[in-house]
Amino acid sequence: MPEGPELHLASCFVNETCKGLVFGGCVEKSSVSRNPEVPFESSAYHISAVARGKELRLILSPLPGAQPPQKPLSLVFRFGMSGSFQLAPADALPPHAHLRFYTAPPAPQLALCFVDIRRFGHWDPEGEWQPGRGPCVLLEYERFRDNVLRNLSNKAFDRPICEALLDQRFFNGIGNYLRAEILYRLKIPPFEKARTVLEALQQSRPSPELTLSQKIKAKLQNPDLLELCHLVPKEVVQLGGKGYGPERGEEDFAAFRAWLQCYGVPGMSSLRDRHGRTIWFKGDPGPLAPKGGRSRKKKSKETQLGAEVRKEDLPLSSKTISRTRRDRKHAPKSIAQQSEGTSLQQNQETATAPKKGKRRGRLAATGRHRPPKKSKADTRSQEAGKTSAS
């Protein structure tokens, strides 16, 4: 899922690729998207972007003299599970491009597309940041830190630290992979109480005798949890590329995968938190770990491959068996729907007769019912049916 660094990288991508481009016409929405229409039309406008935590604001700015007269419009995007921006030729739009902004003629027409495979992303034409979200961990560090330490009495900090880190009221921009990397570096158990971890930061103040450069050096060498909430996302941004993404096979994510130390890394353990999100860690999970939850270690690629092969073998054979049983179970019903008088129907109907005979035999053994004696002709017809059905 895109997190703070991915939204920031997306804003940089929009600003770099759209710089100097002139867009024109209406904003086009796909027919399958449930998001609102964008009421904007201009003969010439520019597009720019800015990110804040897990949100991105796209600004459409009409050029002087553009028709019809139009005020700038802001759209706020939340990327959901798979949202991203792409610039593509207008006649070769990428799949799942649910919102399109076209460049004005006469140059070859391009389209800036909001691409969202899973369609969990959302845009808001009102252009306001979502109420209740805290300051951005990446771009508003001092405000972010102050907001957390001033609100430690909030019930959110009664929860394990791994769950508190996903609360966007205080950690706007932190998501699943970032929380794992931050806690791993500090060796903090993910299910330690959040308030216990954070209250210690209220007491830790740098010595007033240190110079500014010494204070900065001390922070970089021994950062606390809130400082890492700023520094770790910054590292992802400095990697370039697209950061975390669902397209695991793309080379664009190779640097990011190499950067990961904990999240999904072989040898790490994992548990599901109260919201069903998987947290990766190493060592003791902490005192608030879910009862009955079993820690599972991430297997190596070789072990995973072997397990995948075994998993593929089992369903294949079980599916084949269940399909055969299902066909046998429904065979009389399908035969009854066929036209009467065909040899196939006669053979299969004859083949099912012994089953009825066996059932009657079992009932007879109980003394409740005694089947009528069969003639030799009936027996011969049943044997013939068995042979033809086999």
C-alpha cells in the first residue's frame, strides 16, 4: 500500500513530468469508477502537485486568457492500495486509468492518468486535506513530534506501539512497511504499550551545552522513535524510483527491496494485530501480543518455493478427486435431463441400479424391509451395465 514516501515521490513525478506541458479540455473519468466527476474545463491549464502524509493535492491552474474563465481547482487524492500517476500517449492509455487529464493540441496528445488497479483510491474535488489527519511525518517534522507528545493521554496510546503507528491522527504517512522498519531498528517489541515507549521521549532532552551541529549529529547517531518516523521515510524518498509497489517484478522496485531490513524479509517473525494487519519483527513480540496468536517466521525463497510446489500439488489432486465425486453424485440428475432412448443413458442408468440394490440390502439386514428376489435376467442386465459403464 502506498505510504508517505510513495505519495511524496508521486508529487515529484507529477511536477517533473508536467512541467512545461499545457493541458486542455475536460477532465475525463472512467465509466467504472465510483469517484465523483471533476467539474473542470479549460482551454489551457497547468498541473502541479504537493503531498502531505498519505494524501496528494493536484492543482489545476488555468493560464491567462484561457476559456471559459475558470478558477484554479484542487483535487485531493488518497491512493488506497494501488494508486499512482502515469503519463502516457492519449491513444495508448494504461489499464485502470480512472481519471485522465489531456494535453492541449497541436503537440502529440498525452494524458496524465490516475491509475488504480484495485479501485480503493479516492479523489475529492473540494481540494481540502482530510480533517483529523496529523502533520506530515516527512515534511512537518517539528509539528508532528509536538502533536504526538502533547497527546499521549489519548486512548490511542493505550494500544500496542505497532497499532498506534498506523493512527493517521498522529503518524500521518506511516504505514505497514514503515512501522516494521522503524521498530526493528530500535529493537522495540511491536506489542509494547505505545505510551510506555513514547513517555520516555518527553524526558529526553539534549544538553544545552551542545552546539547545534553536535545536537544534529547526536540525533543522527542515536535517533529516537519519532525521529526515525521522519528519517526512515526520507531514506525511501532518497532511493528514487517509486518506493513500495505491488508490481514486485519491476526493476524499479529493486532498490527498495534491497533497502528493506525487516518487512517481509526471510528469518523475520510476523503476527496479525487487532486490525488484521501483519507486523514483521524479530525477537519478543511484547506483552500486548494477541492471545493465541502464533509467531510465524518468514521462510527463505528456496523453502517458500518448495512449499508452493507442495501446495500446488495438493489442491490439484484434491480438486480432481472432488470433481470425480461430484460428477458421480450428479450423474443420475444429468442423465435424467437427456432424451430417453439413447444408449449412453441406458448404460448409465443400469450402472446406478446396483447402488439402489445395495441400499435395499442394507435395509434388509435391519429386518425392516426385505427386497424382492431378482431373476437371473435382472442380474445379467446389471452385470452388462457395469461392464458398459466401466
